[in-house]
Amino acid sequence: MLANIDSPAGTNPNSLRRPELLAPAGDWDCAKAAVENGADAIYFGLERFNARMRAQNFTEADLPALMEFLHRRGVKGYLTLNTLIFPKELEAADRYLKTTIAAGVDAVIVQDIGICRLIRHLSPDFPIHASTQMTITSAAGVEFAKSLGCQLVVLARECSLQEIRQIQKQSSDRQVSLPLEVFVHGALCVAYSGQCLTSEALGGRSANRGECAQACRMPYDLIVDRKVKDLGDRKYLLSPQDLAGIDVLPELLQAGVHCLKIEGRLKAPEYVANITRIYRQAIDRVVNTPGTSEPLAVTPEAKQRERYELEMSFSRGLYTGWFRGIHNQELVHGRFGKKRGVYLGTVARVSCELGHEFVALVTEAPIEPGDGIVFDRGRPDTKEEGGRVYTVEARGQEVILTFGQGAINWQRVGAGDRIWKTSDPALEKQVRRSFASEHPQFQRPIQIEIHGCIGQSLVAIAHDEIGHIVQVESSIPLVEAHAKPMTTERLQEQFGRLGNTPFCLGGLENYLSDPAILPVSELNRMRRDIVSQLEELRSRPKLWQIDPTSKLEDLLPKCDNGNLETPQLIVLTRNLQQLQAAIAAGIETLYCEFEDPRAYKKAVELGRSDRAVPNRTIWVAPPRIAKPGENWILQQVRASNADGYLVRNYDCLEFFEGDRCIGDFSLNVANSLTADYFKQRFSLERLTASYDLNIGQLADLLRTCPPNWFEITIHQHMPMFHMEHCVFCAFLSTGKDYTDCGRPCEQHEVKLRDRAGAEHVLRADAGCRNTVFNGTAQTGAEYVQDLMAMGARHFRIEFTHESPEQVQQTVKCYQQLLHGEITGAQLWQKLKLQNQLGVTRGSF
């Protein structure tokens, strides 16, 4: 049986704290697979409000049984509520949370700011974990989460080891430290979680609502200066390799990471079992090494086997992600975006011998009859040949593989094709055995003390690893032993017989002073009682505090229209030429989002030099992401002496505190609880409604908040992917990052062309992060009159790559729209726009 023998952290100056290993569970089998292979906790979703709606998920009715099972086995259960919540869903979320708290769930993983507020309104102590969907990349983000009542922060996957250490130190210096959790294995999103609008923009499926369509895994052409760049077989420009942090576990533990998280709630239980087991063993190697912070030595053969099993579980290629910093050449290889497995080698020849077709190759990994393989011709977007191997024969340097009759179309296989091993039935069978048994396979340690003296009862006191304690006494007194007394060794043997239980004996201390004896049957009874009592204690639900008088309506903001102003058109430009066109059009409120914030000073001067509009204000936008050491960018932004700032993240909220600020769409304001928090806590003048809201949901938001809190983006090229990955660097240079890429982003106009032929604009910002903008502009013009009737007065239009002439024409049309001179339908037909507000379609 597997066993996890915990040694107390801190027993020597070099010991490392054992991190929590958190595994995914999309269903009951996955939960069992995680438990039986050493997970300390699992995370799971229910039918609603979780970021993996395609998983099978659990039901609310499952919660009591699930939590009892997990707690009996010493495992915690975290519920994912990591989506945005729309206005009409708040009441359902309120009921959902009450059920969750009552069921004794150990914590809830949250994206939506309003839901954090609601949880704290319901319960003062129920744990909240700030989801990676909150896009926390700095100490300011940690402090923000702590102010909401969060007990743990799941950092963005894009944080390096150096940045994690900086966040830890800076949080500690501010006295706002929280335990940090990081993803350590699994699929990598190319876009920052919580900031990806691609699935919605291209297919009407919101990633912030758990419906990601994985557009990053699709092939794209790279259009450079209006010509297709030949990249050979590199078509998957936005598909990162899968994360494998196993090689940096010592550094993660030294950085003080509290929890290591495995991605994969859509994966099979075999995947959960195998990856959990491998990381359990790897963590124990690191932590249990006596007297040193270095991991136990692993033989090259064992390391190779570990890598093989990780790749066989699921692999698009394995890489350390951003842990070791940015390396754009290695993060995205660009050759495929789907599971491959283990690389076997290349086809040497295809031949026919004795009437059987066979393929010869030089193998780089083991292959057995029954294994599954696929032939890779460099076109993963087309049908690929593959199947089960029938026979394997070694001939010198070559290995000959044969297949079942008709299994392979040999016309579509040739020399030079790569071969990938996609299935290993023997490994799959071995992995399934780990969680298929009715009896526990993974045991957690208990410590037992033995007390007593002759003529009195034997007393056994047992402690488990999470603090439970039970005491069991013998029903008959101890008698003097004239032969074979109960030595420590004999007691260890009897109390250590814990097979088929969730426990193993971690240690036994014998305090018997005299040679004494009890019948073996009585010792066995006591051992069974210890197990029974510990299981009963562990399976009791957590009793979190909950306020039975709390009401959702007590949190909701007071709604009034206030003084209705004249409708205002706000224009966001992305270069000086567009800005000049907007100034010439007489726009009063201007936003600038330039790639180089040093140009903001010139923009502000331009805006103020025009005297035709005396009340004009110029607002400038910092980047959407801020990491440790990047305050110099915010200082450049402030040096422009703009009238105000379009804030996008927690660092901006902190840095520009006291200045005039407007919250941008990246704050993900989707309901009245979130809006009220940003408006009141940070004194923001306005908020940009989340792009996840369709027209019906936006109308609900305006009904539940003062409408003058909001500005509504009614024209834009949707910002789809926002990425740490730099496409310019990866595919237009040989450099790894901004230090050696040669800055192709400053020299070329680049677009990504998708399979439907649409060309999407690629831009870089001051932090070298890329944004892909939808090539087709969309408009909510048809809804403007209705929105104004509801009290909305601030309407934004955004430009990306448009010429000054296009800017002037577009601005004029929207001015006519606000003045009632043309209809919304006339506008979108004239400008040839996509008639849609937000990222998903809706109606009033």
C-alpha cells in the first residue's frame, strides 16, 4: 500500500514545509483516484458557477457524502465558484453558498468580487480562496484579496519563481501575507485567466463562465506586413506546451508556496491518479530528505520513467511554463495543439514482407504489442493514421511494428513521419488498480502512545495528522508477564496491523514501566476501536459560522438615476494619429492606450492645445497586468500629467489612489455587489461594464445600480487573448524575451489569420505582453436608445488599427446616433460592423 508518513516541518533548520497537494476531480472516480494516490485536497465543481462546465461535476445533493468521504480520508474539499456572476444569479448564488457552508466544504475558490462580499456577509470564518481567474500577479493583488476576506491566493500561472519570491517578500513587508497556491502541472492557458475573451468573441462561449472553446489550440497563419510568413509546420502559434513543474519543486518549496495545484477537471480518473501519485512521491522526496533542502537523489532510470508516465498521461509537450522566466521560443513550439504522448521516433521505411505491411523505426521509448500510436505528418489539423501495435520485433538498430489488417492506410504514411505513443494499456491498468479497490490504498499516519501499569487498564492514545485525538482503554487489566512481555516492538506489530483502513502507524511510544501482557484479541479490539473513533471524528462536517439573519438585499446598493446628464461619447485611441482625428471631431472625453506610455505626455499636450472644447479631459491607460518591479511603467504613465487614469488591475487601484480614476472592463464588474465595492472602496468615477454581459444582463446591471456609475463600450475590436506569451518574439526573432528579440513589434504590422479567414490584430504593450484583437469590429448601436432610456449616459467607442479617416467617419456616425439623427441599424449597416454588444448574444 502507498503510505504518506509526515515528518513535522521545522525539525531541523534546513527542513522545508510540506505543501498541500491539490488534485482535480470532475466526478466521483476522479475524487477516489486523487484520494488513493496521495492528494491532500481536491477541487471540484457543482452544476453551476464553475470554470469547467463541460466536466461531469457533482450535484448539491452529493456534497454531504463527498465531504464525509474526503474528511474520513484526511483530504480537504474545495468547491470552485470561479466564474463571474450575473445580476439575476445573485439570489441563486446566495442559496448555493448556504448549502456549501452547511455541508462543511473546506473552502470555496472564487473569481467574482461580489461573491467574496456575499460569503463574508453570510459567514465570518468560511474560507475563501482567490481564484487564478482574479489575475493576481503582485503584492498589491494579495492585499486586495486579503481586504475581501480571502485566506489564500491562487497566483496567475504567468508568475516566475523569482516573482513568487518577490510577492512573498513584498506581502510580508506590507504585513498582508496570505498563503500562495500555484498550478504545478497540466494545461496552460495562453491568455491570463480571467482576461480571455476569445471563446466569447469567436463563438459566444464565455471562458469567464466556464465554457472555454480553446481557440488557443487552433492553427493560425502569421500575417506580417500584409504577407503570410512561411513558418513551415509551425501553425499553432498560441498553443503552449503543458506545464510540468516537477523539476522545480525544491525551488517552489523554498519560495514558501503553500499549495501545489494540478490542472485537469476535464481529465479522466487515470490521469488524476497518475499525476497525483507522481507529484506525491516527488514532494515526499524533497521534504523527507534529512538534514538538507535538496531532494533525495533519483536515478536517471527512475527520472526517465517518471517523465514517461507524465507524458503518457497527457502531453502536448512538457515544459516548466513561466517558472524559470520567459522563454518564448520554448513555451510554444507551434507544431500541434492536442495530446501527443511519448515521442517514439521517425519512420525509417514502410514495406511489405510476407504479405504484411510494416513500419521500421529507430525507437526512443519502449513499445509493446497493444500500445497505441499515431503517425504525425506535420498536419495535426487533418485526419492522422494510427492504431494498436500488433507485433514488435527488434532487428539491429531498427524496430519493426506491424498492425492489424486494414488498420492503417499505408498510402498516408511515409519515411520521416514522426511516431507518437498515445496509449500504454499496461500503465493504464496499473493506474486503475490504484483507485478501483473497495479498500483504502493510500494511508495517512497516526501516532500512538501506550500507558498503563499492572492491575489497571491499558490505555492507548492515538493522534492523527490533522489534530484529532482518541483514547481507548482495555476492558481487562494488565497482568504481569512471566514470558514474552509487550515490548515496543510487539506493540508496534499489533497496533500497526492497519491494512484496509485509512491509516498507517507513523510511530508508537511505549510508556509501560513493568513487563505486562494482554491477550492479542484485546489489543486487536483496541486497534479497531481507534480506527473506528478516528474515522467518526474525521467524517464530521466542518461547522462554519453562518449568520441566519443575513439577507442579500442588505448588501445591494441603493438604486437611483440621479441627475441625468447629456449623453456623452467617449473615444479610446491607440496612436497619436487617431487621437488627432478624435480631437478634430470635437470629442470631450478622450482615452489613450498606447504601446509606449512615454508618448502619453505628447498626447496630453495635443489634447490641451486645442481650445475648441474647453472642458476636454484626457485619460491614459496603464497596461492590464502589473508584476513586481514594473512600477516604472506606472510612473511613466503618471508623468504624462493626464486628467485621469483608466485603471485595469490592483496595482493601478493602489498606485493611482487619490487621482481621478475610471475602472476598465478588466476589473470584471458583472453584478451590483462588485460594482458597489469598486465604486465605494476606491472612489472610482465610473466603471466599465464587463464585456461578458450581453444586452439583457447589462440591462439587469443598470436596473440594480445607479446607471450613472457605468460607461458602456458600444464599439470595439474585442480584446480576445491577453498574453504573457509574445508572438512577435517567438516567431519573428530567435530571442527568448525582450532582452534579445530585437523588438520586431516596433517594426512590423502583424495579424493572426484563423481557419475561417478572419485576420485578427496583434499588439504588444509596455510590458511586452501581447493582445489579439478581433479583426471584426462589433457594435451595440441598436441598443443605445434603450440604454439611454434606462439612465445610461456614457458610451465608449474604441479603435485599434483604424486610419484617421476611419476614426472621423466612425465618430461622426456615433455622434449622429446619440443625437437621434440615425438609427443603430443604419449605423452598423453603414460601417459594416458586427451587430453585437459584449461577447455573447442576448436580448432585453
